[in-house]
Amino acid sequence: MADKLDNNVQPPQETLEPPKTVEKPPRRRPRKGLKLNFTVPPQLTTFSQQTITSLKKVASVRHYPKFWLLFGMGVGVTSSALILGYSVYELETSITDSVEDALVYARPDTLTIKAADGEVLREIGPVTHEKIKIWQIPEPVIHAFIASEDSRFESHRGVDIQGIIRAAFSNFQAGEVVEGGSTITQQLARIVFLSQERNFNRKLKEMRLAQKIEDNLTKEQILERYLNLVYLGSGAYGIADASWVYFSKPVKQLTVTEAATLAGIVPAPSIYSPLENKKAATERRNIVLQRMAKEGFIKPIELETALASPLNLKPNQPKRLEKKAPYFTDYIQKELSQYVSQDTLKAGGIVVETTLNSQWQKAAETAIDTAVNNYGRWQGYKQAALTAIDPRNGQIKAMVGGNDYQNNQYNRVTQAQRQPGSTFKMFVYSTAIAAGFSPYRSYLNAPYIVDGYQPENYGDHYSGAQVSLEQAIASSLNVVAVQTLVDVGWNPIIKVAHKMGIESPLKPTYSLALGAWEVNLLELTSSYGTLAEQGTHYKSHGINRILDRHGKVLYQAQFKPEPALDADTSSIMTWMLQGVVKAGTGSSAQLGTRPVAGKTGTSDKARDLWFVGYIPQLVAGVWLGNDNNQPTSGASSTSATVWRLFMEETVKNMTVESFPELPRLNGRKGSLKAEPIKPKKAYYQVVKPPETTSETQQTQEQPTTRQERRYRRRYRRTQVNQESPQTSAPSTSTRRRRRTTYSPPSAAAVAPAPQAPQNVAPAPVSQPVPSSVNTDGVAPPAPPAARKEE
């Protein structure tokens, strides 16, 4: 009882004492670098306890197998998701090309060279020659490709899942691959962006690209690009090229069976090409026809007729392999590396717009064929070359480097280095005129020896009279050209020649005046164009623009004009060269009333026959000869005739323009300084008229053309002589002559100089050079050249 009472007794309450005041310690500034003590927040403590409790619960089930099974599945799913996500990310980041590039795609290492008017001259690499628009493609062709390659093309968005399942089932049943699951869009993606390797990653990328293509291009654009790019065997890229290769007809003329034949080639071009395996191609064609009937593209009666029809082929060479202006396009290819890198060229799709006039090129080829086949047979030469340049900008308008490109690709316009003969005299007289010489300045037309070098006129004929520069160039007198070189100096002549366009090396020798140093036809023709442009030279070139596959301009020709001669000198020289054509050695080049200026040239033993002439709008040069340097029996008048044949075609629709008028000659000062040569010994010889038999005369004067006969009759009456290159070796002719050295020439041997017009002061007469002249610093004379017999 007591215990119970005790249990009910409340414990005595404690007396509450007032709280004791606790003295706070003085605050101290924490020392730098020491950590402060802080109280852990209760939230953090609660979270920690919950975490520990959760872990304990997890640990408490560690002995249960189901836990580990579920845990492993979760990890696997998560890992797979991560891997898939990374793969998708990697796939997306690997597609860096813009799908719009499909519209401008060109295969690597492809190049197209075009004429100035857009005509395709040459295609290099796997180029689609003929690209056509979707509206130009007939329905049977479109239906054949859709039925064969992608029957659900109009409904899917790049990837056809049903098609993939159907193809897999068909292949499983057949035990081999008989049907592909790639859509037309996937095939386009593969052509444009991917390689032909077979692996899972490439397939995924192909499918994703196809989806992107569908999102950015229309069905018509996709189908058009595919049909223009798909390879159809036997070198044919695109349906237009394949239509020509297999059936020699345009796409619009293809029949249903022919369209099915082309569509059947796609899965395996090397197997199903009708030119490679006609039986396999026929079987494949029939499969396509059956699919067309199944899709409702053709009626059953049409199917029966098509299946029964034979596979009629009319094969032809791919048009992309054709070569127009082959010498010119070879030249262009060699020039390309100066303007674009090799990497750019390898990327493909390069388009080169050239300066060539395709109509003038055809006229040039015709003229060269005539020169070789008609004239060359009886004049002893087998090769010819021609080039034409616009002197106002240096653009090459025509280039024919030979007449047999299939057997010999040697370009005689750019590669053949030949002696220019008397065509080089233009540089001699141009320099003399620029130095202040009058075209009426005269020199003695008599045998002339300078430092042991002895030039000879054509046929060894000399009038013994004073002849003006204007008359000397018209008759191409060699002795006058050499005398002019002595008074002007070879260094100024070489400088002028290089400024006018000669790039080949020239040496300071007396034979320089007569074309002893080799040049090529392109640079010689370009130099004459400097006179047509009144002393301004434009570098000759054949490339106008270079574009990449996007149409971006990689290169644009912008050659600046280079002054070479003053305008008055050019006008005087043009006037002098007009005389060559009007009544001189170049009379065969006359173009009716149209003004023409030019110069003939013949090297030793007629090995090289030249004519370079020009009108204000065009300059052209012709060379005839043999690659092995064998002599010919022709004359430079034939080159002038070939030049005329070409020019007659080019000027048909060209306005007639006149050359500048002859400037005032009185008081004219030179634009450059002459550097006269000081020979050790220079003198003339007196020559009596040669005695020739009637047989020799007939052989030497046998004309080759009607114009030449008229020309020779006229010049026999006036005793004006044709040209001859530099010669000094003893003559092998049957003619005999007697020479007597004299200085100065006697009055009996020298005729009065021709009278200049009244408004022109008489030109000084050249006198023999005494042998005691100082010759310090003078280059030695050129070695004598062999005598030319013509």
C-alpha cells in the first residue's frame, strides 16, 4: 500500500534559480589561413541520416538474386541508351556537307573545258556530258526507274521501311541478293556524299542523309539529279549519255523497252550492261517490265509486246570522250596549274572558260588540212600550224598545232622552236624606226660582209642601188636588214623583241637580223599583234575564267597592257608591212579592199615557211614545214595563201577597219636610243649579173601559184628580189659570178637613191665601214650559216 502511495506521489519540484551570467570570451580576429569552426545545419544532418538509412536498406537485400538481375538489366539498358545516344551524336556531327550540294555535285577529278561561246571542247574524268531537266525526261523513263529502284518513291521521306522488309524477304527466299532496299534518295546520297564501301555505319549515314535530302529538296529535284548522275555502265553517266551510248538517240526518243533496259543496268552496271552481257541485260530488262506492269505503269498487252521484242542496240562512243580543238585544250590543261592548285583540280567539277572562238577554230582546221593535203604533197612538207589572237586583249581565238593529232600530239604552235627567217626583220625595222630612222632611209643593195659574216639575198640577186627601208622590207632584202642591225645595234633590237612578246632567248649576233634564233609561232604571232594595237602588247592567253562546281570564280584573266613601242613607230611599221602585202612577198595574203599588214619568212633551204599578218581586229600566224627539219620545195607565199584562206572565213561578219594614218615624218624624234655596232671590218662587193642557162632559170623561177607567177613577173621587170635567210657558205649553184672588193662603191655600180616625198628630208646614204674602227667590247660575229637554195 505504501508502495502504491509512493507511486502516486508526485516528485518534489525543483526550485528554479536565476540563470547565471556567463561571461563571453573576447572576440578574436581569426588568423589568416585558419579555418573557422561552424555548426552543421540540421537539414544536412537529416539528409545524411536518410542517405545512410537508404543504403542500409539496399544493403539488406544484397543477398536477393532478383536485385542483381534487375540491377544488371538497368545498367545494360542505360549503357545501350548512352551508346546509342553517342552514336546518333557522332552520326549527326559527321554529316558536315550541306545537302544542297547534291544539286551541284560533280565527281572528283572531273574537268570541263569550254569555248568562249559555251561549246564544250573537252571533258576529263567521269563527267555527265548531257544534263537534262526533269520536264525533258519522258514518263516511260521515269516509270521504269521508279518501278525498278523505288516503287514508293512518291510516298516515303527518304527511307522506306516497307521496302527494306520486302527486299529482305525476297533475298531470303531467293537465297541471294535479288533486290535492294535503298531508295532513290538513298542512292543519290551515296553518289554525292559517300563511298561505295559496305558497312553498317555507312548505311546509317546514308539513311540519315536521305532524310535530310528529302527535307530540303523536292521530289522533282531529287529525281532529276539522280537520273543525271547514276552510272549506267560502258562509260555512261546519266540517262542522256546512256541513251546515246547504247541506242545513239536522245532520251525523248527512247521506247518503253529501251527505258526498261537502262533502268535494269543500275544494280550491277558491269553485269547488266547490254554491251557487256546482252543475255543478262535482256533478263534484267524483262524483270523491270514486269514491275512496271505490276505498278500500273504499262498495260498487260504492252507488257507482252515489250517482253517479246528483241534487244536492239546501236552503240556509240560516249560524247564526253570527244575532243574538239585538241591541241588547244592540251595547251589549256598545261596552263591550269599556274592558276589553281592540284587539290582544287582533284576535287572535281572545275569548269574552264577559254577564249577560243569555235567558228574560227573550225576555219583554222580547214585551212591547215588544205595546206597539208593539197599544197604539202607537192611542196615537200607534212606539217602545218596556225594560231590567231585578238591584239586588243591577247585572247587566243584559234590554235591548230598540226593536222594529225591522233598520231602526234606535238603542238607546233607552242612547242616547236623554229627559225623565223625574215619574219624577224619586223623587229629590226621596228627598232630602227623607234630610234628615229626614216622609212625612206636607204642602204646599198649589194653583197655585204661584216666581220666575216655574209648575208645573201634570195637567189643571190643584187641591184647595186640604194634601197629604202620601206622597199627593203617589201622585197625582204637580207643585206639591208643586216646593215640596219649594224646601225641600230643588236641590244636594242633584243629588248624591243622581248617587249613585243618574244619570250625565247635571243643572242647578239649578226644573223639575228635574219631570224637565226628560234622562236615559236604563238609568241611570234603575239608580237605582231603589238603593232596592230599601236605599240601596246597584251600577253597571249587562252584561259578567261576558271569556276568551281558552285560557280565560284577561282581565276579571272586580267592582263594589263604593256607599252612596247610608241604609237608613231607602230603606225609607220604597219604602213611598211602593208607594202609587203600590196606589192611584195606577201601579196598572196590580200583580202580584197580590206587593209592587211604582214611579213613572210623562209629559213635555210625552205625548212620553215612563215607568214604572220594582221588586220586591226585580228592577228594570225602560219607555219609550214617538217618535224624532222627536212628541206621543202615550197615558198612562204604558200603560208600567205593559207593565212588568206583562214582569214576569209573569219572576216565575213567583221566590219572593215582602217589602220592609223602615216604620221608626219619631218622632225620626228626617236623614242629609244640606237647602240650602233662597231665591226672590225665591213665592206661591199661588186657583182656582175649572173650567167644562167635557160634550164637553170626555168628551175629557179618556176612559180607555184597564180599570184606568185604574177608577182615574179612584176619583180623580174623591176629587178626587185625575193628574200633569203642569212647565208655565207660557198654557193653550190651552177651559177658563176665575179666579185671585186671596193670601198667606196663606184658611181657605175651604185644607182641614185630613190627620191623621198617632198615633205620628207632625204635619208643619209650608208657608207662602207673602214677596217680601223675600234671594236672593244663588241660581241664576236655569228658563225656563218649554210647557204639557202630555193
